[in-house]
Amino acid sequence: AGGAFPTVVEWSGSPYEALYHPERCAGINVKSARCHCIGYTGRHEGCNMLIGLLERPGSRYGRYWKTFLQELGLEVVTVPGAEAQWYQLGRDSISDAPATVQLALGQLLALGRPDYVVVIQASATPQDAWGSALTELLPRRISGLPQLISVPDTSTELQSAANELGQRLSHNPAQVRLALNKARPLATAPRTTMPPLSLGSHTTVAVIGLPSVLEDDFFMSRLRETLSAQGMYGVYASQLPADQLEQRGARGQDQKGRALEAGERDLFAAQSMLEGKSAVRGLLYVNAARDQATQEALERLAQKAHKPTLLLTLDPAESDGGVNLSALQDFARSVGASAPAP
């Protein structure tokens, strides 16, 4: 490379990898081991691998993964704000994907050119190919992405997945063990309690959907405002205690009597927990636009409900965010809610 790397041992990457951030390595003599920074075989002082971390809303172990990567001595970058901008970028790139996938793609592109991007898995319903295999499908649709590495968001898989990832990125067993010890206190999610089931004179409704939607203000802010304006108070499935959801979800079965898969199991558990509460007067199902698999799962739940229901499909690109005001007003009347006096 024009004399900048006088002791290059072996080329082991693609031209795309070599262009990630050569300015950080210019003029440094590469000597031994592997330099992940530019794709050469070699490591040198002051050159850290750059790792992107994509943490979707509702993730329980984002702090664990960020801490673990940093303790490996890696430089970690996360997604900046401006979600509307990233969403539009994702929409322009893949017009037919679910809205959550389009947002995730825009955020990936916003990370710049890291060596790898670690993607924390989000809860997905059965038959949802995007949700269960995002890191495999995106590179097939969009060329030039950095290598994506999927990691779990469940406590039972954290340690083994982190150990495997650490060995892959650092090739230093001692450093991996140290990083695992440093991150271990974050491997236990904080215990949560049941959220309040009432708020003043508002009528309580259960709001059921995937955490990646319910915990994202970009999707939910308009709906929360409209619920309150219509005299309703939402209890969100994503805020229910995880241990209680797990116990209740184990009872769920599909039409053939088989145990429900993760994702739909949590949706079933949330409905089962909340519909039985006398304070809950209705069930509001929330889904991201173009997520057909989750739409069908929510429709199956709505068919089994014994209280008034409404299913909304949210799309931040629409002027109303996908909040159908007329339908929401009809739902408010069906649960006995009335708008607060001005």
C-alpha cells in the first residue's frame, strides 16, 4: 500500500474490508497476528477493531453486550438519533419489508463502516423470516453491508454466546474470560413488577404487541397521546414481569395442541394475564406496518378474546402514524371511555 505497511504478511479480507478505516492505520508497521481493522494479517499498537452494536427497543441485555464488547478492548459504536431519517433511508432501500426492518436497516447504514455489527435479536412470531433471520436476509437484499453477527437477548444463552463471540473477535481466551467476568453482573435482568392497572378516571385497556414496537417511541408516541386524549390508559405487554409471562406462556397451544413458539407465546401470555383483570376493559393490538406474520398472530389472539378488541397497524411515515382515529374512537366507546374535559 505505497509503503504504508512495510511488513505485510498476508492479505485475508475483501477490498471492501480494506477500505473501512485505513486512515487509522496509515504508516504503522504491521507485524504479527491479525489486524481486524483493515483485513491484513497483523496487529499493531493503537488499532482497535470497530464494532457496531444494534440494540432494538425492548432489548433486555443491551448493557450486557455493550459492556462485554468494550471489556474485550473493542471500540463500540451505537446508532445515533434521527430515527425518522434512518427510517426513510431504510424505506428507500427495501420498500416491501416490515417497518421495523426498514428502521433497523437505516440504523445499520447510520453506523458507518464498522468491521462487524452485533445485532441483538428481537422477539419474533412464527413464520416471521425477517424477525428470526434478519442478519442473514439483509445482506442478501443489500450489498456492501458490514458482516452482521446475531446475538441472543435471553439470559440462558448469554454466557455461551458471549464466549463464542469473544473468541471470534479477539482470539484471546484470557481477555474473553476477563470480559465475561466484568459483564456477568449485567447478565441478570432487573426484576420488574406488575404495572399499575388504573390511572385516575381513565379507562384501562391492554396494549399487546412485540416489544420492538411497544418500547419504541418512534412508533408509539402518537398512539400514547391519542389514547390519553380519548380517556384511555394503556397497560403495555412489554412492561409485564418476564417471569410471569414465561409461566403463563407455557400454557399456550396452537390449533394442533403444540406449544406456542417464542414471540407468539409472549403475546398469548400478555393477553392471558391482562384480559383476566377486571380493570382491563378492552384489548388493543399494535403491529408495525407490513409485518404480516405478526399481524396474523395478533388476529388469532383477537379471535379468542372475550372483551372489545382493536388492531392498529402503525407506520411513522403516515401523517397520523397509522393511528386510525375513527376506529380508536369507536373502540373507546365500546370500552366505556370518554375524553377528559378540557
